[in-house]
Amino acid sequence: MSRVNSDNNLARLSAKPRARPLRASLNYVFNNMTLKLQEQIHLKDYLTVIKNRKWIVIGVFIITVSIITFASFVQKPIYRSTATVIVDIESPNVLSVKDVVTLGEPNYFAYKEYLETQLEIIKSRRVAHYVFKNLNLAGLEEFLEAKDPIKTLLKKIKVELVRDTRVIKISADDQDKLLAQNLANEFAKVYAESNLAFRAGLSEEAKRFLQTEVDRQKEKVKESELALQRYKEENDIISAEEKENLIAESLKKLNTSLVEAQTRRIQAEIVYKNFIERGKIDDLEKLPQVLSDNKTLVDLKDSFLKLESELVEAKKIYKTKHPKMERLLAEIEHLKARVKDEVEQWYKACKSEEASFKETLEEKKKEALDLERKIIELNAIAREVETNKRMLELVLNRMKETSVASQIQTNNIRIQDLAEEPKVPVKPRKRLNIALSIIIGFLGGIGMAFFTEYLDTTLKSPKEISELVGLPLLGCVPKIEVDGKRVKKKDIDRIVERDSASLASEAYRTIRTNLQFHLGDESGLRTLIITSPAPKEGKTITACNLAISIANSGQSVLLVDSDLRKGRLHSIFEKDNTLGLADFLSREVSLESVLLKTGIENLFIVTSGQALERPAELITSPKMKTFIKDASIKFKKVIFDTPPVIPVTDAAILASLISGTILVIESGKSTRPLLLDAKSLLEKVSAKPLGIVVNNISLTRGGDYYPYYYKYYRKK
């Protein structure tokens, strides 16, 4: 991981770590997961996790197998007995008519829902209540102690539909073989009987309903027939069809007569207008032939023509004044007057006749329309009568069918097989349980191991630590094993002096070499501090042994105990702590007066001195800069052992005054948040981190990130 990426991760993960510890911890866990996923994972990595967490795997495995095995042998045997029933789509149809109650449906989905409904009916509390009562289960101890005996009973029952069939299995589990058998059989019997009772109840209910409907339809038929009769009487309709025919015949005749009357009226009107209104009465011989039916006019016409002939003959003999001529002319005028009166009377008679026919025809039309309206209402009442009669007939027939069907007890539920007494228990299946416990225990142990590894945010791999903070790895110090003979507990702080051939001593010499040759231009730095994120991570041990290692290389080294709160250098080197750094900073004391020889060539120390209440103010005083300047002139290397960075500010303050800083991280103890917080604090004071030292690495722990050469030399 590059330095830029590390800085970005640091800025993101270390934001307000103290103010929001829970959120920060979750962020660290998530970031840890992300970093691990970004790495190339090898099968060996999984094996390494299992090896490192082997006791978790073994523990989970043993606990799981033990619990399941113990439970399998302790558990009382459970026996299962099964009865089967068949659900037909419909009841056997022994009648020629359909049954009143149809429980099945030809549609697949509807029938599927019907079967699923039957499963729920079998498991219903109603059926369970009848079973509970029929088998007298109330006296059993198990049900006496139960808060809900019916619920306890239903827990013993399992109902399932055999796939692609109409067969339902009813299984009962119990420690008592006979009770399991009785429960399965009783549930099947109660279910079949309740279904039959339900159908019978529906039939009886249908019969009652149909009887009520019959009575109601009879009353409706009676009322509708009376209404029809009243309507006929009120409207004087005996035979509607005959009366309708008579009116139709009358209308036909009236229409014919009206046409004839209109014809006569037109003829009379023509004669009247031509001979009366237009003064053409002299042309009697031109009267239309159509008027020949009027005998009077015909006679008058004949008389007129006769007189005209006589007049013509008389003119030949007599003059105009002759009495005979006068008589003929008078008779002719008299005939004309009579013709005029007769034509006028005839015209008026034709008009009156036409008007009379029209009036009579209109009256007949109104009578016909009124009759038609009455016939429509009559037919509506008659249809209602017929409808009521048909409904009554249908209901009567259905009631008879229902009555016959209710007397024949048919059921679409039938018991196929009764349950038998079970021979062997179904629970516990000891062999299967033990086999499964082995598999579950093994997989669970591995899963717990990986889960623990996932939640573990402590830093173990030097490579991981170096990539996280983006600083070079100066060295790895293996865990120092105390055997009480060659290495004692008090020798740990000065292992380079006490056991120079140990792996730890070699590790400190490696750190010294890296400081000299692997830091480029910064390898000649005279002052440096050694600190750690948290207490007890090995910073003092590292400072002491690194100082001894550098002194052994021939350079003059001053080791300063700048932990003014809990300094330990005086006890490690068995020196008096009367005068030290605190005294130099707080009083007028010279550098030479606080320098102490250690008995190791080229190595001097300055103890912490007398503890004060405000050590941070002393470190920030101008005299601290004087001390650093004077010490760096007098010695090639000045190493400051400081308090941890996170708990107190002393190390951060001092780091801003020193040329370089070394962070000590204890493998398996320091966490990502602590390390990132430490680096963030050092960066805020513009400290110059030189690198990191990973302390207390276990050589017995597997993994590629533990230096191979340590294990190699350890075997020698």
C-alpha cells in the first residue's frame, strides 16, 4: 500500500475516535474487512486461520458433538403412527340429479385450494377438541400441566398432502405407542365424520330454505293470479284476442268506408264547384256519370233534357211570348233551381258522411290503442303468473331432490388406511444426530474461527502494520522466552547484554542496522524517541536494548527516561533516581550531574528524576530544547524513552522537538484504531516517523508473516 493510500485511510478512520468510539470501531472493522478482501487470498491463508484458531475449532466441535450426543441418548423415544385419508373431488353421486352440496371443483387451482383448506381443517382446534374429548385426554398428566391442552395436542399432529395425489397423511407423535396410534386414527375419524355432518347440516339447511321458498312462491303465484283476474274484470277483458280481432275488422271496414266517402265527397265537391259556384248549372247534360247513383239528380237531369227537347220543338212553332214557351221556360228554371238545391244538399251530405267516418275511425283507433295498452299490461301480469308458476315448480322439484339426497349419507372423505402401532421410534435418530453433530461441529468450529478472525482488529502481521501506517518496518522482535536458567525475567529489559546470542538480541541488532543503512539521509539522525500507541507494548525494552546494541557498535549513546510519570530506567539499570531529567528541567542542574554510567561501554542514561504534578509543562519548557541540544553535541545518539502517545501528550510534544520517532507495536495487542490514532497525533505535531518495530512476535504461531529465519535459528 502506498504512503498516500495510508494517509487517506488514516484520515478517514481516525476522525474523532474518542468522541464516537462505537462508530469508529465499526469503521475500523469494516475497513479491516475491505483491506483483507483486497489482498490476494490463498488456500494457505485459510489453513493458517484454522491453525491459529484451532482451539476454537476444537472447542466448538467438542461442545457441539457432546451436547447433541448427550441429548440424543437422554431424549425419550418418540413414536409416530400414520393414518391416511382420500379426499375425492365430489361425493359418490347415487342420484340422477346433482347433490345439493358440491365440495370439489373441476378447476385445478380451485381444487388445490380446497385440498389445502382440508389440511387446515384437520389441524383446526375444533377437530382437536372432539379428539381430546373422545379419547378422554384431560386426565393425562401431560395435558393437566399444559396451559392450553388443545395447543399441546396439535403439536403432536402432523398433516401433509402426498404430492400429485389426493391422499392426506395424518401422523401423530408421542412417547406412548398406543396413544400415537389412537390419536392418528381419531383425527382421521373425526375429520371424516365432521365432513359428513357438515354436508348433512348443509342439506338440512337447504331443505329449510327450500321449504320457506316454496311457501313464498305459492303465495306469489296466488297473488299474481288474483291480480290478473282483477285486471280482466276492471277492464272488461274476457277474450283479449277476440276483442282485438273485432276492433281490427272494424278499423278495416271503417277505412274502406272512409275512402269511399272521400271519393263521393270529392265528386260532389267537383260538381258543386263547377255547376254551382261557377254558374254552369245550364250544362246539366254534362253532369258526371259518377253521379248516376243519385236517382233524384238523374230524374231531374232526364226531365231537364226532356223539357229542353220540348223547348227546341216549341221554338219552331211558337214565339217567346207564347204561353207554352213561357211554361217550358218556367219549368226549366224550376228544374235548375231544384238541381242546384239537390247538388248542394248532396255535397253537404257527402262532407258530413266523410266527417262521420273520420270521427268513427279515430274513436276506433283510440279504442284499439287503449286495448293494446291493456293487453300489454295483461300480458305482463300473465307472464308474472307463468314465471311464478315455473319458479314454484323448480323449487318444488329441488326440494324433493334435496329431501331424497339428505336421506342418502354420501361423503367425499374416506379413510384409506388406519394407523397401526409403531414398532420403532422416529426420534431420536442417534446415528444420524451424531453424524450431523460431527459435521455441524466441524463446520461451526471453522465458521467461529473465521468469525473470530474477522472480528479481531489486533495487528499481528508486520507487513499489515507497515502497510496500514505507510512506514518502513525497522524490525521484528520475537517473544522472549523466560526459562529461569539462561534467561530470567529481569534479563528481558537488557537481553542484548545478558544473552547476546538470542534471537531477540539479533532482532535488535537488525533494527540498529536498518536505522544506519536503510533510512537514507536520515540515518545520521542524532536524536530519536521511542514510543508506542498504548502502555505495555515494549517501548522501554526496545529503547534499552536498541541503545545497548548501538553502544556495542562503538557509538556513544545517551538513553533518556523522558517518562516523567512512570519512569523505569533507574530500576532496569539499578540506579538512584534522585537526580534526573525532571530535576534538570525544573532546577539549575547541569547535564553532567544527571548523567549516569551503566557499566556498558559507550552507554549512559538519564533517569526520570523526581516525579512532578505537571510533567507536560516541563517538557514544553525552553530547558528541554537546551537538554536536547547539549545531549546531541555530547553523544552520537540520544534515545528518549517516552510515555505512550495516546494516553498522555508528553510523547507528542517531545516528538515535535526530536529529529526522528520510532513506533513500537506489540503483535497481537495493538489494534488498528490505536495505531492510526497514534500516527495521527504524531503527524499533527509535525513529528518525523522513522519506522515501526513489531514487538513480541510469537514463533509458535503459524503464518507467512512471522520471519522464517527466526524459526530457522530457533531450531538450532
